[in-house]
Amino acid sequence: MSRVGARALRAMARASAARRGDASASTRTFASASSSDLRLWPSVRRLCDEHGLDPRALAPGSGPRGALVYADVLLKIGAVDAAALERVGLRAPKPIPDVKPTTLLEDYAHGKAKAQTHEDEATSKMRRVVASRLAESKARSPHAYASADVDLSAIAALRKRVLDAHGVKVSVNDCVMYAVGRALREVPEMNAGWDEAAGGATASESVDVCVAVATDDGLITPIVTRADEKTLREIGADVKALAHKAREGTLKPHEFMGGSFSVSNLGMFGVDAFSAILNPPQGGILAVGAGKERVVLVDGQPSTTQTMTATVSVDRRVADEADAARWLDAFAAQFRRTESWAV
């Protein structure tokens, strides 16, 4: 702010105070106490005191990082308008647009500008249980990770083939579950868990794959049993029925307790890639990102193809990085030979 502009603003403030008369002592005391938790220039705090304003009601201001400045207070009390500010060489505070935010930063600024509040809700029993189990898993299970980009170029044709032949729509997630089951059959080291009582890894007798389902109460993982033996349509039907039960809260204990491996898919939310926390006592979990068009080299020439990033988390006590890499290779290979899938 220029010296001329600052002097002009102070003159405007004095004129406004003279028109309004002296504020009462009680009002001044209230304003000072209310503004004590804000960082303000002394001149701004004094002006708020003189006019009985609570600075918190004016925040955020138009200064750097939302700081309250002299011009914000003058506009509030009606001592100046935007044109007057421009005449003395000052920029008027930017109005807060009443539009829907499109980014996290805009949402934060919008909420502060509208003085939005929130209420803490009680955490559901399911969320408390999940939080406790995953916190224990992260603390006690040594996580190792491996990632690979998986070619999805054949999936669209496969889904169309199933729809044309059987009138059934299968999702990309159904295809992921199918490929996971077959890959676990090929690399049985990943179809195992950690037995705390025995102090060692134990192989699972069947390939029972859990799929993470988001509900209003929290995340739950119903089980597609014997996923390596079922057709693509059977897996799709199982996932759909289990997800419906999960959201209705009608899953039976045997439908979500147990399992030998888990899948968490955030691709439908546009997430490119992420790492999932192990679901104990299981030894592995697959995190699936969104399918995206990516540029690849084909015979030395650039081309585009649909791929997704798959990240497997393993319990290092159950399997090592080499096992995870072999499993990922088997998983990706399933998508290159979809013509042999049992649909």
C-alpha cells in the first residue's frame, strides 16, 4: 500500500468515525477480545474496535493469505466504495464468487469465505473395527510393494463378446477378479497368510478373493469363494449380489470373514494408482487404478493403448518381492489371453 493511499484511508476512517460518533466502551472491549486470536495490523484492529466489529466475521480478508486489511473494514462500514479505493490507488478486495468450487483449494477458500461450520459425527462400529485392524496391520505386518501397468486393450472386445453371446454386462472389476483368481492358482505362494499363533505362513486350501465394497458405515470385504474355478459371469453375479448385501447390511459372517487375498479398486473414482494396506491375516492385496490411454512403443512406433496400474502389497513374512513380481506377471498375462477365458 502506498503512503498516499494509507493516509487517504486513515482520513476516510476518521471521517466515518466522526459521523458515527464514539463507540461505547463495552463495544470496544468486545471487539478487542474477539479479535485477539487473529493476527491483525494494529491500525486494522483499532478500526474494528472503533466501529464495534468482530474481525472474525470479516475474515478472510483480501490481503495475502486471506489477511484482513484496512480496505476490508472500510468497505464493511460503508466509509468507502470500490471507486473511492481506486481513486487513491488501492485495489478493492476481490469479491468471493458464489460458485461451486472445482478444486480442494477452492473448496477450502469457499468454505472459509462462507463461514461454514461442521459437526463431528460419531464413528460407526464398523469404521472403528476397520481402523483398529488396519492400524495393527500397518504396524505389525512388514509391507512390500510391486507395481505394473496392465494392458486392457482386449477387455472392451471381451465385454462386448459376453454381452452379445449371453446378454450379460460384465465390468472391468469383474475381469480383474477373474484374472486375480487365475493368477493366484498359478502362483500359490501369494495365496497364503500369516498365522500369528503358529508363527509362520500358512497356505490357503482354496482361492477365496475378497473385494472391497464401500458402504455408508465403512469399508467391508465380502468374499468370492473359489474365484479360480468360476466363469467370468459367475464372478460378476457373485460380486453384484455381495455388494448389494453389503450396502443393505445383510451379509452373513461367512460371506465377509476369511478369504485368502483381497482386491481394492479405486479406478471408478479416477485414481491412477495407490497402495492398499494388508487385510490380516491375508498375505496379499491388490490395488487397482483407473484405465487410462497411454502412449506406448509398438515395433518402434508410438501408439496409444488402454492400461491400468496394478500395485500388489504383500506381507514380507509370507511372500517376497520376487513372488509378488511373478504374480503380477501372471496377472497381467491373463489380460493378454482373454480369448481363452471361461465366460
